[in-house]
Amino acid sequence: MQKWGTMTTAVILLSVLFPAKGWFGPDQAWNVSVRPPAGTTVRLVLTDFSGSSLDAEPTQAREFDKDASADIKQVFPAMATAGTYLLYAVPKAKEGFVDFVGTPLVITVREDRRRGAPPGPMVVKFEPLRYAIVSTDAGDMTMAFYFDVAPNTISNFLSLAGDGFYDGLTFHRAEAGFLVQGGDPRGDGTGGPGYNIDAEFSDRKHEEGVVSMARNVDPNEAPNNPPRPEYANSAGSQFFIAVNHDNTAQLDGVYTVFGKVIGDEGLRTLAALAATPVADKKTARPVKPPVIKRVEIRPVTSRENPYRVLQAPVKAAAPVNSKKVETVGVN
């Protein structure tokens, strides 16, 4: 997990909110330093990941005109419930949270349900809200991330991208109407970063533009027979982007969805990547695999905030498509 102290200088310079650390126990104060811009009074605003406000009558002050510290667990009683929250600093004169200053914080709150564990919620992740720009031969794609359903997968992707892992790799699989897949340092669908990460399956759909993790395919896998743990927990660095949900619905619930391509430019780039001529229809390997020139991680600001598009209520999960399962493997 990336810690606050290792964030880029750009994030730090843009920030107004600084957590005291990246993890807090149930009995600790969840302290955040607030550093308002000169001459500005800011108000702390809390939402859930979909953007619904969780403001309530605070037990502590939440408006600041100078540097201060706030225990957000006390300021926002709603955080006593496990969930994924976004914390904003908003100028007092502004309504809502659209015109925030600095970079919002993503706060993941969980309860330790092991026998004998201390009761109460704890913060397991405290990080700035970020997004990615994926530059390719076919154009750029803006990716926002589903921190509410796949926080560990996102941490892995952000860490790899921040280290330059993806820069210069290719999309080794391209299937029009289905998906494009990349992130393999070997370029043939068999490689990875040298380790595996656990699955974080959810009810998020593999709709157009959705980004998900590739993994090893269970030979016994079928629509009503999910992958065994050794296959489910075999993702590493390879990811794929869905092109058409009519064909990718069969992947829902058995691959880790962790982000989405936002905006028309990105979807045009995705369509161009999927239309790349292939040398082998069975493997969908392109004649000339498109190159991932760079994956740049950027902090969210009020002017550059793809999460406005991503923040929407999650629709009820639809049944998994019962037709023949096409695999998205690392093999």
C-alpha cells in the first residue's frame, strides 16, 4: 500500500487535507490536518463514494480559516459505519462539494471481524483521490477508479504505474466487440510483476470502458461454477478493458473490476485499440501490438475531476450470461 509520505510532490502541493497517518485503529483519533489557502475559510464535507452527502450535526467544528487539526471520526458520526468515504475541503462561500480546493481524500473504513479483535470501525486506507491518463499509440484514455469495491487492486495498479511499470508495454490482445488486454511485461499474455494479488470481485458490470484484472483461468470454470481461490487470486499486472457489455456480461462477478475509462476521447481510443488488426484470431494477438506509451497518475482537482462522471448509484446486479464463457486469462 502506498503511504502518504511517498506521494508525488504534485499531490502534496495541491493538498489542503493531510492525514496524520494512513491507518487508524478503533480507539485512536482519526486526525487530519487542515491547511486552508491564505484568506480562505474552508468547510469539511463528507460524502460516500457515489457522491451522496453524509453531513450531519457535527460534534466538533468543521470550518477552518487557519491551520488546524480535526478528528474526522468526531466531526462526521456517519463514519462509525464501514464504507468508502470522500473528504473534501470546500470554501465556505461555495455550496455542495463541486468547487472544492486541494485534492479530496479517499477514506476506507472497515471493521475487524476476527474473534477477539477490538470492536469498532478502523481506517485501513487514507489516500488522495487520484486518476490515470493512459497514453497509447491510438490516443489517450482517462481512467477513474472504483475505490469502493477494489481498493487493494487499485493500490497495486497505482504503485506499478507510479514506478513506470506499464510504460512501453503493449496491448497483446485486441478483440473488436469484446475487450483489449495489456500490462504484460513479456508481451505474450503469460507475464506479470512477479507476485499475485487477491481478487476483489463485486457486482460492478463489465460495461463499455470498464477496467478489470486478468487472471489465470480455472479449467473447471463455468457460469455456475466460479473460479477456485488459486485461480481467482492470480492477478498481477495484466488488465483488460471491456468494449461491449453484450459480450462481456459473462465476466461479471468473476473478474475484479477496478476502474473505468471516462469521456468520449477515451472511448474512441478504446474502440481504435479493439479494432487493431490481429495476426491470430484464436489468441487475438495484433499484427502490431499497440504500445502503452505512459501511464500517468494525477491528483484530482475541482477542474480535473473524472469522478463526477463515475459517481452514480450502482445498478442492481444482473444475472450472469449463461452462454459460452470466453476467458480472460494470464496463460
